[in-house]
Amino acid sequence: MNTVYLVRHGENTANLTREFSHRRVDYSLTPKGVLQAQQTGDYFRGQPIDAIYTSPLKRAFETAEIIGAVLGIAPTVLEEFREVNVGALEGRPPNDDDWLEHDRIIRAWLSDQPDMLFPEGENYHMLLARMRAGLGQALAGRRNQRVIIVGHGGIFTFTLKDICRNIELEAIMHQPSRNCSITELELDEHAADRRAHLKVWAYHAHIVGDATTQIIGHPAFDKP
């Protein structure tokens, strides 16, 4: 059984502006985000990590590079771990109406309507297939290894109900992952077989001092 650490990226400009960011919008880490990534690297220092994989987006790749520098491991980019493709919502000036539309579609995914598409984007089936494919690539041929995957709150959170067998989805949705939070899974290399065990969700006690932030990702899920 392998151990997988899903690490959400550090703070970036889109967190502050509330912009959607899948491909066209692609910001680097803020100074606070760099500090968060450094503290996450310190958390993993001395642990037997075998590999680091990352989304290609700058905020994730830079987080992975900082963690990797501490561990002496160069991260490998996997396209599959890119954030949710919200299609036409990306690149617009931030506004509440677009976020309401985003949350309406996500709620539909979580309420047995996985076919609903973001306009010009993806549906839940596509997102889950990407996540499973990425896990499959990251864990291929690995046994009893420990792997870090740096990515995004959306793809990590929304797919867990079909990646893991022991989660309380409602509890997870109301405890969103903070920047550089760590979710720990036990997972064999057959990622598509839904055999993961969730050990820790969105741990963030290692983020302290000036790195602390209240930005968590999807606060609209606390609304009816």
C-alpha cells in the first residue's frame, strides 16, 4: 500500500482576486504562498518521500519546487492534476454571479447529476477520469512508497467521494482545504479501483505565523 499526500498549492493572486484559474489565468505564488510552501517543505523534511508530482499551473509547480528543494527531489509535472476546467467562467472579471453558477454546477455533481457541464468546460466524469489517470501514472509500479502530489482544492475535494471508500462528503465540504493543507491517503497502484483509504483531510497545523491565512477555497458551500 502506498501513501499519497495531496498538497494544495500555496497562496497565489487568484486566491485574493477570486479569479477562476484552469489554464489561461495562471499566477505565481504570493510572498505568503512562498512561505507556506517553505513551511510545508519543512514539515516533510526527513520523511522518506519517493517522488513529487505536480499540476502544471505555476502556483502548484512553484509549491512543488520549494518542497522538492528541501527533499532533494525534482517534481514531475502531470497535466492530469490541473484544476477544474470551468470553461467560459475563466478569464472574466471576478463576480458573485459566476461563483454562484460555479457552485450550482458543483452541487449538481455532488447530487447525482455528474453529466452537467461547465460552459465550454468539463463535467464531473471528465474531472474524475483525469484524477484517476493522474493517480494511476503517479503510482504505476510503486509498492509501499510515499508520494506527494501538489495540486488544487477543487480537483482534490470534488473527486474524493469516488477515490476513497470511507469519507463523509458533507463534513469535507464544510471543512475546505487551506493553502498548503495536506490530505493523506493510503492507495495501491490500481487507482481506478476505488480502494483508497482517507487517513487525514486538509491538515494545516504546520502553517504558522505570517504564513497563516483564512482563504480556504469554496466558502459558498456554507450557503443554502
